[in-house]
Amino acid sequence: MKEFDKILWGFIFSVIGIAFGWMLNQVGQWFRTRQEDKKNLKVVLYNLLETYFIFIRSDFDKFVQKITDKVHSKIPVNEQTPEMKMIMQSIYTRILIDYLKPELIKDLKVIQEGYQDSIKTLATIDPLTAYYLNGKTKVIETFDNIQNLFDNLKEQFPNDKNEIEIGVKQVMETLKPDLFQDTLNDLEMDIRDIAWKINPYVWFKSTRMIKRLKLRLNERLDNEIDELFTKLMPMSGGQ
């Protein structure tokens, strides 16, 4: 009987050992997969932050307003009329879009490929989130396409150019602020969601990063305005 007990207990311990080893292997595999998933999520987060910064840089209205105010303040008080300010805004809008838009589109194309690759990787982890995030880098191009549509209309109907220009201004003033802010809010939520999937500490750092990016943008705008100010001053009639 004792011999049988030894065999039985030996069998039981062998089974327990095999089961424990299998469990440790599964846990190790889960941790390795988890670490790989987090690595991929960090790539997605990086690309979202890059997209976010480029997007807030595409707010030309803010840029135009700052430089117009600065130039307007340099004009003699007796020449500071609302009409003069509107003329300057029109001139600077076109110049700044021509100056900044190519740079923004170039930056966007640089991150698009990496972003789409990271989204494909994310699809193996979280297909629903990947589907939702797909195409986020096309937001700026949407604004660009809207503007191009109106530019084409002006070319096709030159006699109605002024009316189309007024229509463009009204449409963009109505559509763009809401669409811009909604998209900005969505991007911020996406950044926080992905950061939380990594860990709470990354979520905290990402929230602070969003604030820093906005501050960094304001500093960059001021620097770019200083660089452009000398070039644009002659157009305002300033000295």
C-alpha cells in the first residue's frame, strides 16, 4: 500500500509540476505580449502627439490675428482704421498660408506613413480603436481640400470672384472654428485614451505634454512672427 501511495503522490506531484510549469510559461507569454502591445501603443501615441502639434499649427486664423495686431500697432494711430486692418488680414492670410501650408503638408506626409503603420499594428491589439483612429492625419487635408474647392470655383467663375470670396469667408468662419475645435478635442481624447492603455503614469505625462505643446506653439508663433515681421511690414505701409 505504501508503494502505491508513493507512486500516486509521485504522479500527483508530476502533474502539479507540469501544470505549474505550463502556467508560468503562459504568464510569461502574456507579459511578453503585453510589453509588445505597450511598445506598439507608444508608437501610436507618439504619432498622435505629432499629428496634434501639426494640427494646432494649422490654425492660420490665430497666426494671422497675432501678426495683424502687431503690424497694426506700428501704424500711426490716425491711420489705424478697421478697413486697414481688414486689408492687412486679407494680405497676410494669403502670404502666411503660402508660407506655412507647404511646410505643414510636408511635415504631415513625413508622419503619415509611420502613423498608418502603427495603426495597422494597433489593429491586432484593439481593432475598434484602430478603426476609429485611422485617417486622423487627413484632417488638415480636409481643410485644404475645402479651400481648394473654393479656389477652383473662383478660377471657373472669375466674374463672380468677389461674391465667391465673400461666400468662402462666411462658410469658413461658420464651419472651420467648430470643426477645428471638435477635431482638436477628439485628438486630445485619443491621446489620453491611448496613454491610459499604456499605464496611468504615461497618461499623466501625456496630459502635461498637451499643455506644453500649446505653450510651445505660442512661443514658436512669436518667433516666426518676428522672422516674418520685417518682410511683411512694407506691405502694411509701415517703416
